[in-house]
Amino acid sequence: MGGMHGMGPIAPEPDEPVFHAEWERRAFAVAMMAPTRGGRYARERIPGPEYLRMSYYERWLAGLCMALVEQGVVTAEELARGTADPAKPKGTKPRGPDDVRRALTTSGSYMREAKTAPAFSPGDRVRARNLNPIGHTRLPRYVRGRQGVIERHHGAQAYPDTGAGDAQALYTVRFSARELWGMDAAEHDSVSLDLWEPYLERA
Amino acid sequence: MAHDHDHHDHGQEPPSDIALRVKALESLLLEKGLVDPAALDAIVDHFEHNVGPRNGARVVARAWTDPAYRERLRRDATAAIAELGYAGAQGEHMVALENTPEVHNLVVCTLCSCYPWPVLGLPPVWYKSAPYRSRAVIDPRGVLEEFGTELPDDVAIRVWDSTAEIRYLVIPERPAGTDALDEEALAALVSRDGMIGTARL
């Protein structure tokens, strides 16, 4: 939704609590702990009008329910009924509080070994490809077809679009505000994004 | 998932059905042996008590007072932040963005709500909501004004849209007249919004 107008005022809330209701605490924790993959991917497939109407944790809950059923963790019937089907196998060893504390306070790494040398170097002029996939992508619409400059090569991270987790070079690419938004934008303002190599071509 | 009420994006008065649905889901996963209730409590406790903007403020105050630390933060922010004990999920790959008299940095996640948990905790509702996510990239000066932050025209704004697994922390400029303050007193001056970039200190 980057660059869209008409979404209303931002409305910061003074002294905002971490959670606003008990159900938000539980929804967040359950979503973190449920044995599913790709919660963000599921949340992005919530139909647009519903997505905008939902609050943040309603989206988490909706995405979690989608992922649970799609990945066969629970059946749609179990979800609707709220009780387990006795014929289905049960988990035996869910992650405990110590596992959680360790996972939340120790950093893993999203960096992967690249199979090929990076195609671009800092300073190279590139264009974001005009890709419009139906599924998941992390290439925002507002940079597609726009020219920018490679600012930094981070190494390689799993490429989100294929879902296969193949490593691709990741770069910070800087776009001038005028390239993105036209001459009304301030001359020296810019927007930088972290983009995978398949999103980019030499300009 | 039909709602028959006027929705607002704050979640303060949730439809009672959602609280019930969450409860039902939790008990289903419990019954299936897929989640441990003590682990759920540990998650909530972590985000309500262990992480939050106070962590990031200590990083900023250290950067203000220790030039060698600031240099390490520039070179490898993940490692420099870990020196102060802050690491973990959503802080795996950190980049520090230094504000200067010429450049002001502003962080957004237009695609979802990526946010550096170890140093800032969970994001506020406005950060995750459509108005901020849509407008921060196209109208950063308007967004700053909405936060009461006026930026001179000759200060360039650099917006950072966290589209991958890299997380950003803004290092605000040290306010004038704070030479006498120690690190702890300086940390108290650093606000969450200052480290997102919607405020100047």
C-alpha cells in the first residue's frame, strides 16, 4: 500500500500499551507458537477489503487459521467445532517456556550462502523490474519500473517469491523521491528498500 | 468474518466473538498437544517486560557518549547492539541510521509491520496501520508534521522501507545542552518515535 492516498490520519495513541486486550495477548502468543510456517504469507492472502477492515491481531488470527488448515495441522471441522477430532494424532512435545525464551533472545541468521556472485555492486544503477505476480512478493508496487542506485550488498537471503527458499543476493537500493513520486517531491529526499537480485535489472 | 459494527483499527473494544474465537483456538491447540500454555505466557511476558524502546534508548545513549561504540554501530549494528545484551527474533540483522543536521531518517514497513523487536519491542498500532504504511514513503514531511515534527526544507529525508530481513534503528541527534548528562540520563531523553524517525529529540 506504499504511496496510496486516502487512508486517513495516523492517530498515534499516547502511552499505548503493548496489547490492548487479553485476546490480543493470546492471539499473538498462539500465532507465535503454533506449528505453522509462513504466517506473513497467509496474512497477505486475506482478501483486500477484509484485510483493511481487520485490526492487526484479527489479521494474525485469520492468517493463523488459514495456515493451520492449509498445512494440515488442524482440520476445518476441528477449527469450526473448537474440539479435537479423537481420530487425529496428537502432538507430544510442544515447545516449552525455556525454548521460547531462548528463541526470543538469541539471534539466528537469515543469511544464506549465495550460489552465484552478486550481479551488482554499490553505485550501480538499476531498475526494479515490472513484476506483477499473483502470489507472494516483497517487491512493493511503488518501485516497479523505477530506477535506483545500489547502496549496499547485504549477502544473500531466501527469495520470498518462489516459496522454495532459494538464496538470492539482497541489496539496499536507493530511489530518489522524484523518481518515485514526480517533481513535486523534495529534491534531496529518497526512499531505500531491501530488494532481492531477481527484482532488479541493470539500468 | 462479518462485522456489523463500525470498525476502528485500535482493538480496544473488540467484538466479543473474537475473544471467544481466540479462546477456542487456544484450547483446541492445547487439546491437540500443539502448544504449551506456559510457553504462551512466556511470550506475553517477554514482550510486555523484557523488550521495548528502553533497550533501544540505551543503544542510542551509548552511541552519543562513546565514539568507538558509535563506530562499531556503523560497521556492524547487530554486533554492537548485542554488546548491550539485545538480540533475538526480529533483530537478527540490524542497521543503525544516524541522523545529522543534514539528513533525517524515517523507518516504515509498507508491506507488513517489520520492526526491530529486541530494541523497540512490538510496534505501536499506528506503525502497523494503513495510514502510516501508505503515506510514509510518499509524504514523509506530512507524516512528520502529523507527529508535530517540523523539518527545515534543507534537511533531506531518507525513508527506509524494511522489505527484507534487515531491521533499522534510527540514532537521533543528541539534543543540545545535554553535555552534563550521563548515559542513563541521556537514555531517558530518547523516545520510541525518535528511533523510528517520526520525532526529533
